[in-house]
Amino acid sequence: VELVSAFYGCLYVGCVPVTIRPPHPQNVASTLPTVRMIVEVSKSVAILTNSSVIKLLKSKEASAIVDSKTWTNLLDTDDLPKKKLAAVYRAPTPEMICYLDFSVSTTGMLAGIKMSHASATALCQAQKLQCELYPSRDVALCLDPYSGLGFVLWCLSSIFSGHHSILVSPAEVEINPAVWLTAVSQYKVRDTFCSYGVMELCTRGLGLSTASLKAKGVNLSCVRACCVIAEERPRILLTTSFTKLFASLSLSPRAVSTSFGCRVNVGICLQGASCPETTTVYVDMRALRNDRVTLVEKGSPHSLCVLESGKLLPGVKVAIANPETKGQCADSHLGEIWVSSPHNANGYFTIYGDESLHHEHFDSQLATGDIHTSYARTGFLGFIRRTELTQSDGERHDAIFVVGALDETIMLRGMRYHPIDIEMTVQRSHRKICECAVFTWTNLLVVVVELDGHENEALDLVPLVTNVVLEEHYLIVGVVVVVDPGVIPINSRGEKQRMHLRDGFLADQLDPIYVAYNM
């Protein structure tokens, strides 16, 4: 609530708000530099925060990382003046910047986007139509409120649509995994939004507690839409586990769905309660490595299950383009998802104003196909498939399938591999592997596995990991690193920070149980 009031306080006086996740008290060393970088890059003139965060910024531990005297004006929201505001600022044109949205990608790149009043309003309008957010609705939110669609839902949506938002911080779910679902049941919430991180906390933390929750009267039959807000390929295993686990609390399997957004457009796809059911397809993984999409039957050798990323929001137009030639892709080709929409971001916020980068991402034209429409490039690979389902207007429904981020793909032997596919193969190979991440070092494939067991089992994992990757992906693993649980860094959205892990590996900071060089 403090975040929401601070955001609107900035708009009231005519300032451009930049929402930043505060540094974590238990992890100041890794979280404070990001805060500092965003403050500097955004050219912020003041930091609006509460007394506990100000105290943390001035602490001895924080001062060792960032000199406390170098922070810009620190304004304490716990000590506000009693003076009334003479007049409320109104933006003279809708094209003016409403807020800046900064986020660190999984490859470690900090990107800030500009959102105008017009774009923010168009996004809220599209969400209201898609999810039927009427003033009489209760909507439960349990996701990160600092960037992307999570921020829009937390701060903007309910003000625009007039519905009642129940805000549950993911930090509270870490302490009590049942708090979100209990609130959903108590208020008989129809629509709820969460992140993969929250879904994982509930699945792991409540695996043995569903009977006691049922005894306490927790019932999820009221939920018609439980949507995961994400910027990645839908995690089918996690959503399926979540659905199966809470089916005993009357959660409908049809209710759980995913969404898709990215830096250039934070809300591309979102599943509403009255949208057609999400579609699942099976594609040939070998064809996918060569940027081709070949549909196969369920259970076929080398088949990969891909789930549709929700329905396109009203006003959103999508094209699949070849990232190199910019030509429109045929149905059988994997390409970059390009998006045209009234709520596209208005560009990157860059200090030096690199116009070429801005133009390339936010104002691209297809070389073939629809050459007159201006598109923004998402940087994600995917494909479109027409389904047998019909939309509310009677038209057949086109499903969007997101395969992965272009800058995360690994090019080996002239083929494109998606890290998540190799990681899932490795995780399935042994029950003691609780997490896995892959990256390249020079021309070698490095596989880092977390061992949830005795250290003497570490040696057994090396041939197992090497064989399974060779059999399923035809790749030779260069290095296998066995580490303790919790070593692989995961961000607040539940995404693996593979580049941070790579940096830690190169700097010899992982403190591994065992390292095997298959050379």
C-alpha cells in the first residue's frame, strides 16, 4: 500500500515515478548495487521510501558497498509534512511519460522502459476487457509489484477499473505458504494473479498440508482464473503439479493459465475467465534446434510439450519474423515474436539516447508480409497456430506459443538450443538433482546441478548427466559442476540468473562439491 500511495503521490506533484525493489536486509551485498544502478541510470532526484529502508541505506554494511553520502535526497514517508497540496498536476498530453519501468533480465542486462499516460491507460483498458474487471470484483494479487505486468496490476488496474484488490506480498508467502490461498478462499475471489515463484512456494510448502487446509475450510471452487504473470515459456510441470495438488481443495484445472509480456510490451497475452481453453501442442525438439516447427503426437520420441501463453489482449497484433532477415515466417518456422499495440512501451530510457537501438526495437517493419505496420521486437522466439476453438466474435482462435528468449539460446554445432530443455532433461535423470542450470564457457557446455543428498553421491551424477544430455540432445557436456542446494541464483520472478552463475563459476565463487572436466 505504501508503494501505491508513493506512486500516486509522485503523479500528484508532476514527478515521474520509478519503482525499485528495496535492498534485501539479509542480502545487501548483491541487491544494493542494482538499486544504486537504477537510481543513477534513471537520473532520479529523490528517493521516496520509509524509515527502515533509509536506516538500511545508511547502515555500516550498506556504506561499505555504496557510500551513504552519495545517495540523492532521501525522503522519509513515515515523517510527512502536514501541508496540503495546492493543486494536483495533470499531464498536458497523454503522450507524456507516466512512469519508468526498470528490470534486470536473466542475462544480467538492466533495461528501463518509458510508459506514457496513453500506453498505461490502453493497457488497463485491455486488461479490464479481457479479464472482465468490474467494480464489484475482488481480485487477489500475489506477485512482485516493482516492474512489468505485476506493477500494473498492483498499482494501476484497480484504480482504472474500480475493482477491489487484495494485495499479498510474495515475502509473506515465504513465511506462510498458505496465506495467499487462504485469502482467495476467504474472500471468494474469482480472479487471482501470481508469479511462478509464489506457485513454487505453495507447491513445495503445502505438499503435505492440503488435508489440514481443507479441514480449516479452505475452498478454491470460487476461482475461475488463476493466472501466472511471466516473461518466459510456460512452465507446464509446475502448473500441472500446482493444479493436481490443489484439486483436493476444489481448484478447477481449467482455471490455471499463464500470461506473456516482455520489456517492449508488458502485457501481450493474458487469459481471462471467459476466453477459450488454453491449447497444448507437441513439437519435434530436433526440428526446433533448426528453427523449424514440426507438430508431432503426444509421446512421440523427441517430442516437447508447449503450452499456449494465454490469449492476445484486445488491440494486440502479433507477427512472427525471422530475426536476421526481418521477413515474415511461414507456419513451419520458429521466429521472433513482434508486437503492435496501443500499449507498447514508448522506448528504452537511455542516458545517451542511442536512437539506433531504440528504433530497432520499437519501430521495426517487416521486410515481407505486412510491411506497413510498425512493430516492436520482443526478443522472444515463438510460433502461432490456428486452433479449432472459437472466440467470442465467432472467429477461429490463433494460439501464441512462446519457446524462449533469443538472447538466452545457446548456439552449438550450428544449432539453437534452449537452456530450459537441457535443464529439464538433467533434472529428470536423478531424483536427488533438485535444480539445474546450463551455460556456455568458451565452446564448452557447462552443467551446474544442485545435489539434495549426501556429498558422496556427487560422483555418481557425472556419468549420468553426461549420458542423458548426449542421448537426448546429442551434445557433449564439457564441465559438470555439482553444488549444494540454493547456489543457483534465482530472481524475484522465479527465473534462473544463468549469467550470474556463469560469472560466479569463472570467479571460482561457487564452492562446488565436485567439478568434472569431460575433456
